[in-house]
Amino acid sequence: MHGCDFAFAISPLPSTTPVSAAAVETKPAQLRILMLHGFTQSGPSFRVKTRKLAHLIKHSLPPAILGQYPGGIRFLYPTGPLNLIPADQTGDEPSHQEESDNWAWWRTLDTTSHYRELDSTFQRLTDYISLHGPVDGVIGFSQGAALAAMFASWCESSVVPGRAFSLATQEVPLTIAAPQGPLKFAVCFAGFRGTEQYYPGFYEPKIETPIMHVMGKLDNMVTEEHTMDLFDACANGVLMTHDGGHYVPLQYNVLLPVVAFVESMFREPYYIKDVDGFMRGRKVDAVLEIPKPKIKRRSSLKSVVLCSKHMRVIRRRIC
């Protein structure tokens, strides 16, 4: 991963009036997915980049699952608390009046630093969840994917033995209480593990939340080694590769398995756990092993990600 020359400022969360408990109780249940943008992006820009994925998820869930959420599906796009300002070309300090649309969750994009702004980020997420309600899952890209895995781990504090203790006793302790209980799933596009020296508590014990890791073979920003370090820290990890670089792919042969993974997490028991060892360390090549969306009949194709019947049902609903 490469560093960037930015100054930064922490932006306060816009003042809002918290929703009362009574008001929350009267609202129809919603399926909420937290969407965490990458370094130098923002919530609105990430909404644009993931519009296709969100559309596929919205139109793929079957009535049996949607019936549990009469309030529908809601994608939540917070913006990181740090406003990144490109340093002046002359080397002068940038004016405090400047502001850009480049945002981050912490100052650096590496696996060696102390992320000094991480507490501000977790407080931002705590306030955001308090305002908008608990989420069922999280999807992140790059730095946002690293944060997504941390967030999933953090939310396990009340149920995974040793998690709260590990977070509180790591070199840079996290003592802020998690804003909610465990997530159903996480999806990490180009994710990486936080600095091992400072943040081992997020990964030891291993993260129990089912996490799908999506890795580009041509990604020269977050390397395979970095993604594999995160993958290895997950007890229920799934790894899928694609032929692209450092971005959220738009190709159906990448997005449909992600959609199938998300859907499977709302079935009891988890449907995906019973399919050809997909869970617990399954590795999949999206280009080589996922049938192309235009294929209507594929009785000769072997199931790799999910059974062919399941994939057909998903495609029928979104086409």
C-alpha cells in the first residue's frame, strides 16, 4: 500500500436529534447495511460506486426474507471524520479554510502505523448507529474494508470470549463500548488487517462474523499479502478473487456471488454453510469458476459458490 501526502482535519458529526425509543419501536423493521467508503472517498461518492451492488441486493432477496423487514432495505453511507486536504505544492501548510471532498477513517493507508484517529472514528460510528439504528451487516472498500472487519470484531465483544479483554488490553486499547451486538455478515473489498503491533485484539481471537473478502489480482494498492493477513484472521472467512484492480467491481460474475453470500446470511441455519465447504476458508476465483450471467441452462456446470438452483433464482429476480 502507498502513502499519500495529505493534511487533515476532523469534522464533527452534524448535529441531529436522536430518535426516541418509542419512535423506533413504532417503525417497521428495516434491514440495514452499513457502507464504509475508502481512503479519500466519502459517503455520497461511495453510494455512487456501489449503486449496482446495492440494486442487486435489493432485488435479489426472496419474499421469505423481505417479509421479516416490512420497512425494506436501507443502505447507510456515513462519511469518515477526517477531511483530507492535499498539501500545497510549495510545501506550505494548507489554509485552515480549505476543505475537500476527500475523507478518511484515519490518517494513513498502511499496516504499520498507529491509527491516531481511530477512537474518533469509533465514536463517529457509535453516534451514527445510535441515530440510525443497529445494522445487520457491513460492506467496506479498502480502508473502509479494514474498518468493516474491525467493526464486526468490535460488535462481537458481548458474545466472543476474550474479545472485550483483548481490545481493552492491546497496545492501543479500545474501551468504547460497541454500539450493538454481532453482525450477520461483512463484505470486504480490498481489505487489510490493522497494524499488528497496536491492534491485535481485533483479530485474536479470530473474528467469528462471516466475512467475504473480495480481492483484485491486479490491485497494486492493497496487495494479496495484506488481504490474506485479514482473511487468515477470520474464523468464517470466504475469499473471492477477480481479474481487476483496486476498486469495487461492477461485473456480474463478481457481484452475484456477493449477493448470494449476503442472502445466505439471512437463512437459518446459514444456507451457505451446507454448500460444498463454502464457509471456513473457501477460496473462489470469480472469473474462472462463476457461471456467466447470460447462461440460462448450466446443468453441466458444477456448483462452486452456491448451488446452481440458488444462483438461477437470484438472477431471475434481478433481471
